[in-house]
Amino acid sequence: MVGPLDHYRYVTDTRRRLLERVRSLSAEQYVQEFPFGLRTVRRTLHHMAGAEWFLISQLRSDPLHDPPFSTRRLPDAASVETEWKVQETRTITYLESERDWDRPVEVHVIIPSRQSYRVRTTAIKVFTQFCYHEVHHRSQVMAMLRQLSASVETLDFLLFTGEVISETRA
């Protein structure tokens, strides 16, 4: 059975592939504005990493102190990637220790510049939100990379988690 740690490994494996392409961008491309999403690769990566930190902190009942993923503290892609690897270790530790995925939790959901909600849910649903949230924003970064001629393709779950036994070129 596929569990949360398996889903997280998929998220981190595809994240690494995405960050490989981001590393190839110039400083100007990293902050280039687009007319969709969070507008830049930089802002989107900070948002993705910050959301993981935020949601896992809430699941762990950690106090919410100064977020580690501010653009001021982490100005370039390399520094974001380094700090995100630290977050990965923290997330894996949490995933390995969680024993009751159905336990009720209350989380604070913040839609930047719009609304704030308190939501009663379960630990597994918060974790699922984190995974879907990252996939959503990863797709936005993929679209930005495509327009910067640095595309990354084929990040499908089955191709990362299954065994490819044959391939046919169209």
C-alpha cells in the first residue's frame, strides 16, 4: 500500500528534477515576471517551500515563528534549495513518527492578501493538501520554465513510482 511517505518521496523526487532546471536559469530569468500564478519562479518556489514548512509545523503543533523561506533571507535559488533540503528532513521525521493519520487537527489556512480560516480536519487531509498544493504550484513553475526554454517534462506519479517495462516513441 502506498502511504504518506511514498507520496512525499514522489513530491521530493519531482521537486529535485524541477530544481535542476531552475538552477540553469540566469538571475534575471529567476525573477522574470509572468502573467499568471505567483508571477515569478522565485516567488513560487518560496511559496511552495513556505507552505510545506507552515503545514508540517501545524501538524507537529510547532509554534509558528519567523518563516525560514522569506525572499529577503533566501535571495537565490541555491539558498532556497539548501533550506528546502533541511525542511525535507524535518518533514520525513514527522511522516515517520505520525501514528494516527485520522486524528483530528485544527489548522489555520491563510490565503495571502485575502482571507484566513480555521479549519477542523484530519492529519491525512492536511498532508494531502500539502501534496496537491505543491503539484499545483510545480505546474506553474513548469509553465514558466517552458517559456524560458528550460522545460522539464514527464513528472507523472506512475513514472516515478512504478517500474517502466517498455517505452514507445510516437
